[in-house]
Amino acid sequence: MLNRTTRKSLGDSLKALEAKTGFRLQVATVRKLEVEPDAFALGDKIVEHWYPTVQEGGKKGILLLVTATKDGALTGGPGFLKALGDDLIDSVTGDNLPILAGDEKFNEAVVSSVKRVEAKLTGGADPGPPPRKETARSRTYKTRAETDRTRGATGTIVLTLLGISVVVPMLQYWG
């Protein structure tokens, strides 16, 4: 799901993050959840599979993006989760991923999420989630009052056309 440029820049950024902080973050994208019904459960399974012991996986994490449901998970070992904190994890999985993936901006969703994690782990300022677009919701149907106001004219037009469709063929036949 990620283009070549994004994969390259993410690879470089994640290698630099690991060299700088000792925390390793992996990014995975899946089309849909088949093994587990929850993205966090799948993320935990992946981390446990890749790093079977706590010593190996303590400072490792995964950012999982599910493209079909347009959501994801940010999970990892105990040291990784403690360094991030619940607020950032909730914000990334509740704001970054759904907003940008909802617009099918998967590359931007992953890059902005990684930047937020990188800022937290290096002690920098959190850039924050992307702004939500407020869409104006308006009705696409007429209200009862609007329908009642035009009902008389509409009825007259329909009856006139119906009368013409009956009378004209009779006159043609008679003629």
C-alpha cells in the first residue's frame, strides 16, 4: 500500500530512530484482518512472533495499518509502550490513522504517525494529529411543508398530461 518513496524514507527514518534511541519501530500494512478480529490483537501476535522473549521485544514496536477498515494499531513490547504512553497511542490510533486513512491517504497516515512516535521517543515536541475536516451535513430531501406547498400544482400538471394522453389518441383514431 505504500509507494516506493515512502518506504525508502520510512526505512531511513526508522533506522535513524533505532540508532538514536534504541527503540525499533516496524511498519506493517494489511488489506484486511483475517487472522484476528482486532488490529491490536494482530499487532501483538506479530510482535510476539518476531520477538518471542521479553528481552528481545521489550523495546520493539509495530505500527499496523489495516486498509479495508481504515484503522490500525500501535503496539509493542513493555518498554516501547511505556516510553510512548497511552495518550500518544490513543491519539495515533484514534486520530492519525482513521482521519488520513479515511481519505485513503495511507502514505501520509503512516508517515505522520511515525513522526509523532519519533518525536515522543527522541524527546521532541509532538506535531499533533491532523485536523478533522468538518463537513456540512444538509438534507437532500424536501420537508413535508415544502411538499404540501407544491402538491396542488403538481397534481394539476399530472392530471392534465394524463388527460391529454387519453384524449389525443382517441381524436387521432376518430379522425
